[in-house]
Amino acid sequence: MTSKVDEALGYEQARDELIEVVRRLEAGGTTLEESLALWERGEELARVCRRWLEGARARLDAALAEEEAGEAPADGASEDQD
């Protein structure tokens, strides 16, 4: 479950923090408890990023659908008539 603070994070902020978490995990040298805490934080940040990306995809899909609806001929006739 994400916190209110995580929900307020922008995509770029969450992504940058996630990159740092991954870097720290890959570098090693942390205790098991620290590694688990980093992994849990990374999972939270990944969820935040996923929500942002899903929202962006939905907005793009809606805009494309609206654009396609606006381009369709109003009477159903083909645009290729001579």
C-alpha cells in the first residue's frame, strides 16, 4: 500500500529515486535489513511509476480515439470520392 507522500510524487521523482534504490542494491554492502527496506521502497516506487504510465497511456488512448472520431466522415461517405 502506498502512502500519501508516494501518491504525491511525480513520475520523474519516483523514477529517479527508483534508479538510486537499484544502484544501492546493486552496489551491495548493505545489511539484509537495509536491503529488504530498499527492495520494499523500490516496489513502492515502481507502483507509483506504473500508475503514472498507465494514466498517461489512458490519456493518449482517449486523445487518439477522439481524434479518430473527429476524422470520420459525418455521413459515413468515403473521403476518396472523385
